[in-house]
Amino acid sequence: MFQKGKVEIFLGSINAAGEALTLHRADTCVFVELDWVPAAMHQVEDRGHRAGQAAKGYHIITLLAHMPDRQNLDEYVAKVLIEKLANINTILDEKAGIAGRRIEGTDASVRSRVIAALMSEAQRTEVAKNAQVAATRKRALPRQRKQ
């Protein structure tokens, strides 16, 4: 019904909306939940953003609950997603060169920056420290020679 224009809004969970749906008529994707797996979120984004898309543009919005006094589940999942995306980008940069750099310019990096902006200063500092430690470890590891 959504594709035929009889309904203006499609609601679905990440798991339900990730596969076997065509949402080319969509111009906006609003996440009201996060998934632990970055690929699941990318899959849902791609339901509307693909060849044959009717809308002129496509926007992705992620809503997170924010509790100033303590970290909540949304913020924790966002932190885990950011770390996973950083690891994925690092691995792809090492293994695939150009393919890894391509991911840095996609909506995934934009979404990660938005999520990071919503995190508390302490959480951003912790994520930055973890990234710095990972980078230091990477530089400290000796390169193995191919024989």
C-alpha cells in the first residue's frame, strides 16, 4: 500500500523492515531503535535508497533517548555501533584499500558523527581514548613479512 501511494507512512522494526521490502517511494528513514549490528541498519536504509527511487532525495534520521544523569540503553548501543563501525573501517582500509575509504564518505560515517554528538562528553572521551589505544597498538605491532 505504501508503494502505491495509498498510505503515506510506513512503520516497521529494523528486523522486519530489513529484507523483502520495496520502499522506493520513501524520502526519509527515521530510526526509533538501534540494532547491535551495523549491517542491519544499513540494510534498512537501503530499502528506500536504491535504483528506482521515486523521491528526489533521501534522508536518514536516528532518534536516541538521552538521560543526562546516566547512560541509557540507546546511548550504550550507539557507543557499541560507533566502535564496530570504526573496527569495520579499519579492517576494510587494511584489506581492501579503496573499498574501505568508500565507507568513510557514506551515511554510516554521518550517522556515527551524529550519534557521537548526542553522547555525553565522558562517553566521547572514552571512545576517543579507545580509538587512540587501538591506533597505538596497530603501530606497535611488527609487520610480518611474506615469504
